Amino acid sequence: MKTNSKKWAAVLVSAAAVVLIGQVTDVASFITHQRVVHTEDAFDMYVDAAPEDELKKQITLKAAEMKIEPIDAKLDRVWKAIPGYNGLEVDIEATYQKALSSPKSESISYVMKEIAPKISLDDIGPHPIYRGNPEKKMASFMINVAWGNEYLTPMLDTLDKYKVKATFFLDGSWLSKNKELALEIRKRGHELENHAYSHPNMSKLSTERATLEISKTKQLLKESLGVDNKWFAPPSGDFDQETVNLAAEQGLKTVLWTIDTVDWKKPSSESVVAKITKGTEAGSLILMHPTAASEGALEGMIQGITQKGITLGTVSETLSSARLQTKVE
């Protein structure tokens, strides 16, 4: 009896050992399997992530090469207030996301964004402005209007022909009598601004009268044309610092010219074209009036200036710090 009991005990112990060994083997096998699976997953994740990390690194390195620093507005001894010019840099995240969604065979298309200067025209206080930033290849026609109605429509037609927008500085007394013609100028997409009310020499006026000359035309521009006035061009270029300050108090910047057609002296149109084409450069503000000389020279001036690679725009566009839109390779 005792012998049989010992045999059964041995059998039970052996069976338990077999079960235990099997469980241990299964656990070891499971752990080994898990290690293999997790290791493979980690490798796959690395393989998947590595190209993307390399792509972002490539974009970041290129971004450092492509960055263009902004230029601050400044007060120049000769030209007085000169506007700044925005810089340019790669939008790394936008470029990265765009590249990920593009076919791998395509080259990277860089998304750019502008960087504003730290110092703007507003930061340097009220000073006259004679030109735009020389790094911005844009110029503007400043057309001062107090007479010459018969030349305005032909000039507008020429501007339309070449898709050029100009800035017309309107004498207030002229505007009060010629609202329909002023509306036609606006309808054609040009900028309308302030040339005082009665074409006075601003530096010779009392503070009260000078203030009224500016405010009366500003109000007329708003009420007659719906224009929010931003710029003031003193008649005959006559002004003093008080004029600039008074304009600034009404939210206007005082603007003059870089180069003058002197069309009121009745030069030949050919001589005006030659002078303006030669003298215009990036940032130039070109003064003219509705006269026979400028009407006859306008087409030639547009052709000569644009052939120099300079874009023609409004005074606001030329004096803005915004960059000209150019293709980025």
C-alpha cells in the first residue's frame, strides 16, 4: 500500500513539473516574441520617421540661406524720412507640410513670409517724405490737379492702356467744382489724396489757416468721394515743419517728389520723356500735372521706366514697406 502511494506521488510530481516547464517555456516564448515584435516596430518607426526628419532638416538649412533681413525706416540727412522694406524668410512648418503632401519626385516649393522692420515711418515721427526705399524697385506718378481738365481724360486713357495706377493730389477748390471728373479718376482705380484747398504757400499761412487748408480738403475727399485721406502734398512744394506737424495731427504724412517734370514750364514732351526715363530709379516719386507736356510724354515715360525694370504703382504702394511680389525659386 505504501509502495503504491509513493508511485502515485511520483507521478503527480512529474506531471506538475511538466506543466510548470510548459508554462515557463510559453512565457519565455511570449517574451521573446514580444521583444522581436517591439524591436521590429521600433525599427519600422525609425525607418518611417527618418526621411521626414531629414526633410525638415533640409528645409531648415535652406531657410537660413534664403532669409533676407528687413530694412528699418530711417531719417536721412538729405532725403529726410525714408520708409523701411520688409524682409523675407521661409515658413518652415508650412513648407514642411506642403512637401509632405507633394509627390516625392517634386522639388521642394518653399513657402515664404514677410518680416516687418522693427522701425517704421510711424516710429520716426512727422518728417517730409521725398522717396521710397531704394531696395524696392517701384516708382510712382504724383499728379497734382488744380487745373488742366482737358488733359485728364487722355492721361487716364494712357494709364489704363498700360494698366498703371497713379496718385492724384486734388486741390480742394478744384474738387468742389469737378466732382464728376474726380469720381471718374477714382472709378479707374487711382489713388486720390490731399493738395490743400486753395493752392497756397503753406509756410506763409497762420496755424489756423494752414490747418483749415488741409482739413477742408480732407473732409471734401471723404464726403464727395468716400476717400480716407492718408497723404498731403503741399502746393508748389512750399512747407515748413509746422506744416508737416499740422498734417500729422490730422493723420496725414507729408509727401513731396524725387524728380519733377517741370511741365508747367511747357517743355517738349520728348525732353520730359528723356529726363524722367534717365532720372527715375527705385523709390522715385515723379511729379507732374495735367498739362500738354505731361499728357504727351506719359506713354513714353511709362515705357522708359518699366524698361528699366521698375514697377509703377501708387504713392501708398511705393512708400509701403511691403515687398514686391517676386517668384521664389
